[in-house]
Amino acid sequence: MIEYTEGIYNFYVYMTTNKNRTVLYTSVTNNLKRRLNEHKNHINASSFTARYNVEFLIYYEHFGWIQLAIAREKEIKDMRRELKLNLIKEFNPEMKFLNSHFE
């Protein structure tokens, strides 16, 4: 059995959206600042985030272990849209763009 303590690493599960907040994208990264920059600059032009202009951070959680972050990412991805929106609004009631927190 693996026990997870606080952890010494930085992993983020995050949700981004487009300007009109009509698309939700959930993922995990070890460097949220870099990842948001990649979304903004459409590093992979054929990606989902580039096609739908998904570059605005509206939700994130921090983890010390990648196993926990991946498990949480899967949990969020399995949620219905309504539950995702409830989760976002508990964390960010006005659904403001939070990119400036990682500049």
C-alpha cells in the first residue's frame, strides 16, 4: 500500500475556458505558468485548446503527488458539465479569468 504524504512536488489540475466561457477543458501539469502560456500561444495549432481558443484559467487545484493529481483529473473529467460548473463557482464564484495568478 502506498501512503501519500504532503508531497514535495508541484502538480496542478486545472480547467480553462474560452472568452465566452462556453467550453471547459480539464488537464494536469507540473508547471501551470508554462502550460497557460502554451495555451495562449497555440503551441500545437491542431489541438483542442487551439481550435476552440481555450486559454483562460478559471479553476485549479494543487497537488504534491502526480498520482493524486491524475486521479483528480479523471474524477473531474467524468463529471457532468453542471457539476464542473458548481465546482468552479465554489472556487471562483464570478468565474473570473485567473491567468494573472501565474504570470
